[in-house]
Amino acid sequence: MLVVVSDLHFKEKSTDKILGDGSQAPFRYSRNLPGQVYQGFVNHLAEEATRNKVKKLDLVFAGDIFDVHRTSIWFWQYPANVRPCVSTNLVEENLETFILNVLAKIQSEPGVRKAL
């Protein structure tokens, strides 16, 4: 059984400025789905595999898993002329370190942590 997953778009949201409309208590919108959604998906895959007597399940992550570029951290923690969208041969050590830090922030989001 082959399962292809793409477009999860996990995002760092601690710097997100999108707030509720104020009609209720203030809250932040979350662009990340709750971890329970992914747990339900994996449970569903396991049930389908069992029901169909699948001997092997290949899970492929096809892209757009982490949205490294969709964080305002780029605007206040890094020089203005540097962004995450550069050719791989232009990635310097400090940019790589910065991207890894953004990934760590994404992974620390409660919903993302639970999903992973």
C-alpha cells in the first residue's frame, strides 16, 4: 500500500499576528491543524491496512511539509536581504543554522509536536 502525503504546511506561529475579531475573548488563529487530526489519519491508515491485509505500507512525504518561509522571524532576526528561497549552492552556514532554528520553532508548536 502506497500513501502519499503532501501540503501539510506546518508553520511557526509564535510570531503570528493574526488575532481573533475581538467579539469573544482574544485568541490566536492557528494555521496548524491539531495533532489529533494526524493521529486520526494514521489510525485510519492502520485500519485500512489491517482490513485489506496489507503486508507493507509505504508512506511518502511529497513536499510542502514545513513552511520555513512563512514566519515573520525573517523580518526581525536576519538581514533584510536574506530569505529562505535561495539556490542550494548559495546556502551559507549561518543561513542553514537559521533555517534549522526556524524548523525547531515549527516543531515546538504544540499541534505540530503532537502530529510528528
